[in-house]
Amino acid sequence: MSRETHSSERTDRVDGMPTFGLGTWENENPQQCAESVRTALEMGYRHIDTAQIYGNESAVGDGIAAAGVPREEVFLATKVWIDHLDRDGVIETTEESLDKLGVDSVDLLYVHWPSRTYDAAETLPAFEELVDRGLTDRIGVSNFEPHHLETAREVLDEPIFANQVECHPLLQQEELREYVERTDIELVGYSPLARGGVFDVPELSEIAEKHGVSEAQVSLAWLRETGVTAIPKATSEAHIRDNWESLDLELDGDDLATIEGIDRTDRQVHTSFAPDAWD
């Protein structure tokens, strides 16, 4: 997938998806969630990510409506939770999600995890039904390892547009990044600041001091340089702006080499239903 920058935007797009966005995990207070989405969109963000399990789809929809940005300019993604991945569950809960979001369709719909009620042969054709009905433009998956992606690609006629996974300088996902590059799947990185872990890494602090920026901006710039779409969560205007300003940071070769030399595998997301490859 080629990246191109629209003249009116600060972020590249891949097949219509801005390669930087706002995550909304744990943004559960309806008023705060709506306000943060509105703030981000008015600042220039055009990619908003949510999920059924976040419990905030209605608030996200309220924030989009309050911002007054034309719907066609906003790339909106949500995810079907693992309890609803049978065929009827996928269809019914997606319709409910669209109602909560106040939209006719989403730009990207993810399988949230390959877990619990997920069965590739049943789940994925239901996603294709939703594409055929115009309720989502693209099919995504989340927390998939290469062998999950292989199976999904065998089942689907539609392409997998994106795989959303935890990714940051402390969990660089080299194998997965190589796989999606070979198979033309976009990688979207959640928890791109390692849930605050990037602030305690000497290498990142040194780079941040060198450029006069925050460690958060360094992490987000590294993801951009490696072709990963980052969706940092933030609620305050200050944090939303600090993340946004990472788009102005250009890391040099020494910076990239230093970050790539961080030999750590600090996974922040641990669940009882994670893929077996994480064990």
C-alpha cells in the first residue's frame, strides 16, 4: 500500500486511512470522550479508533458530530468483540455499533481478537457480508499473529486491510512488521507509548533531549518512520497536541539505530484470551 500526503493534511494516508490517529481505549466518561474526540478533530486528526468493548461508541459519535468535520473526511474504525464473532453476532452488533456511532458505515471494522467465539470460517465471511452491504469499507483484524493472518487470508476473498497490535520501541514486532510488509497489510499500533513506559527509557530520553521534544513524540515518530500507523490514546488537549506535534519530528539515522538497538520485549497487554503465540 502506497503512502501519500494530501496537501491539506499533516499526515500520510494509506488507501484513505490517515497514518496517525486518536485511540479511545479507557476513555469511558461520555463527556470527556466526546470532548477529546472533538478536540482532536478540530486540531487536525482525521483517524478515530474505538471498539465495542470500550463502551464509548456513542460518545465517540457525539464528538464527531460536535466537531463539525464532514463525515467523509473522518476515518472511523471500530472492533467486534470476542463474544460476538459468530455470524449473527457480527452482523447484529455491527449494526448496533453504527447506530451508537450515528453513522451509516465505518471505514474499517476489526475482529478484535482471534479468541473465544472467533472461527475464521464463520467470522470472516460475516465481515465480507458487511462489506457487500456497505456497512464497512474495509476488513481489519487485531492481535493476529502471522499464522492467524495466514488462515484469515485463505478464508477471505476480500483483502485484510490492517492488523492492529501493540507496538512501540519496547515491543518492536519485527517479525510481524516483516510479514505485513510482504503481504500488503497495514500495521496499526496501539499502546504506542507502552502505557507510559517510553518515559523511562534512557535511549528515548536522550533522543528527546537532543531534539527538544517529549519521549512520546520520539516513540510516535519512530513508529511513523517504520511504517506503523500509531493511534495514541489521550484525553487532555495538552496530550492530544503533544502527540500531534510528533508529526513535525524527523529522526535521523543515528536516532533510528539507537531505538532499533533497544533489546526489550515489554508487552503491556496481558489477557487470558491472548493468542497462544504470546505464551
